[in-house]
Amino acid sequence: MEPTQQVLEAMKQAGEPVNAGKVVELTGLDRKVVDKAMADLKKTSEIVSPKRCFWQPA
């Protein structure tokens, strides 16, 4: 599974808005990989931010 899908799945499983640090904990991926995956997901509008620095699936 590619990192963007891992990040999206982790966010869905969390069931609440999460920050990048929490995604790192949930997936075990490197922070830089998570940041890049989240940037890609933001561009495609697959994740949205209900409050500053926290994200959830759209």
C-alpha cells in the first residue's frame, strides 16, 4: 500500500481529526513521508481541516 493510502486509512480508523504526529504514531511511517502524503491528499481534497493543524477524511 502506498503512503497516501496508509495515511488516509489511518485517519479513517482514528475516527476523529488527527495531526501529522498522530498519523506517524498510527502508521509507523517517517514524518517526512506522512507530510508529503498529507500534502498530496490536501491537493486532491481527500482530507479537510475542521480546526487548525488537525485533519480528517473529506
